[in-house]
Amino acid sequence: MKFEIGCPHFVRCSGCVINSCAQPPEIYEHAKRYFADTWQVDLGFTQGQITGYRSRAKLAVRAPDAIGLFEKASHNVLDIPHCKVHHPQINEAVRRLKQLSIPYYNETTHTGLLRYIQCVVERSTGRVQLTLVLNGNTPIKGLDPDPTFWHSIWYNYNDKPTNTIFGPRWEKIAGEDVVWEEIAGIKVAFGPSHFGQANLEMYEALIQDLQKHILPNANVVELFAGIGTIGMAVAEKSKRVELVELEAHAKKYFDLAKAKLPQEIEQKLTYSTAKAAHADGAEVCIVDPPRKGLGPELVKRICSTPTLKQLVYVSCEWKSLERDLNFLKSNFLEDWHVKHAHSYLFFPGTNQIETLVILEKR
């Protein structure tokens, strides 16, 4: 059966490059051959909802009247009011903003007020956490903070003429402090300022798979921990879990979620704001790095840890994962092998996969 995304913006929009989800994307077929040939492991595949799945979106705002994504092979912003992969409430949020007389940002002259928006949908209520990125300190006029539609409204101030979306200063204008989501049995707090997964259905599927394969009753360290969703999700099965994250803002939201856990789970967790450096003393190391991956130095440091029995690698970029696994194979093949590998289609319409790899010491 053929599933067409059928988005009216497909031809020009840079967001999707594949209009059919009849088969897994090409990158998965490449990855499947790699695991079969290099590690003698079958790579599984999971696909969920193909439209309306994106509950988090950052959109560019450009004069005279565009709110959307950049056109393919262009730096012009394309209006995408009928985007098929957005949660319908995101499209509705854009429609409401379009009704206001807001001066949109002009990249050439560095004038105009509204540069970007971020919309995050709280799945349990359908309400939208809205961030308005402003080129200056002028407030938005006429925006009704209707609590039945808006979860909260935030200003982020960024008057620097760069491509960076968010500036350092945040201000809540209305509503609640955090969006609460339940993921793999854990209540998780999301603020507007830190990274969050856009496809929570597939993120939950990945974490549930990870929960099944992690070694029980082990000392765990998680590097690139973010707000701690994975670490909290494996804590019940583990002896202790140490989470390490560089972004200082993230700990606040980890602490809020941790406080909702049962005491016997909560006391297993520790959190450090630091650069990912080592897995000393751990029996299990979980890594969920950004697109650039781990790199040879960190792979070597982790795999050389004498106490380590299992390495759990969550990857959002196939090229960096393949590079890291090839380095590991070249230097540690006698010690490590791939026990389990599975890919998830977080972004239907793209040639991109998220991959969970479980490596164990021989």
C-alpha cells in the first residue's frame, strides 16, 4: 500500500524531500546493508504516523508576509500554512499570528520585529507553547493569550545579525512554565529554551526498545543527557544513573521531572552540568550526541573503560554513526560487538533515520 504525504508545499519546501512512505527511505537501505555486512546484525525499522506527527517546529519569519521554511536551494522563506507533517495546532497558531499587524524581519536591512517563531504542542491538551524571537524590545500588540489555545507565550530577544535563531534572553509573557509530556512511563518537563524531539511517538518507541535491552542492575552513565529523559526511563532497571549534560538550562527541567518520580527511583539519579568526557566506573554508557557524533577520541575513551560492559548509542545522523562504528571496529573489534540495532523514521518525508545501537563486550 502506498502512503502519500500529499503536501501542497512539497515541490518548493525544503522540509520534505520524499513524498511517499511506501518503503523505508534510501538511507535505511544503506544502513541495513552496512549492519549486515560489517556486524552480521539485522537492522530493524519502525515507522509511525506520517502526517501531523511534528509537535515541535521552528519557523522563519521574513518580510513582507512569510512564516515558514526556506525554499529548496534558496534563502527565501516559503509560507507553509497547510504543512502536512505539522501538528494541526501549529498551523492554527501560524494562522492566528498572521492576523496581527507585526513588522516581519528583513534580513537585508536588519529591520522588522519578528524573526522566528517556535511552536510546541502539549499532546495531552493540544495547547501551544509559543516563542516569539524578536529583533529588539518592542512587545507584540494584539496577541490574545487565550489559555484554551496557548499553553504559554514567550519572548526571546535576538538583535544580532546572524543566522542563530535564539538569543540569550528569555521572558515569559503568559501561561505556564513547562509543557509536561509522558514518555515511556516518565513525566518529562519541556521548557522553550532547550532541545526537544519533534516526533514524540517515535522517540517513545526508541526509549521503550532501549529499556528492553539495557543491562539490569548496572551502574549507568549517560553522556549528552539533555533534560534526562533516557536516564530517568532506565533508572528503575538500573543500580544508579549519572547524567552529564553541557547545556546549563537543561538541569532545571530535569529537576522538575525528577521530583515527580518515586523516591526509590529519584535517589538513584545524579546530574552534572559538564562536557561529556568519560564513563569512569560505569558498566553501561548511554550516548545521545548531536549530529556530529562522538568522534574518535571519545569513542576510544569510552570503549577503553575497564568496567564497561555495554555501550548504548542513540544517533540522529547516519554518517557520523557509521564513522564512529567503523573506528570502533578498527580499534576494538576483539572487545566489542553489536548486539542489537534498530532504526526509527522520526521524520517521514525525509531521507533521515534515528538509530539505536547496543554494543556489548565480548
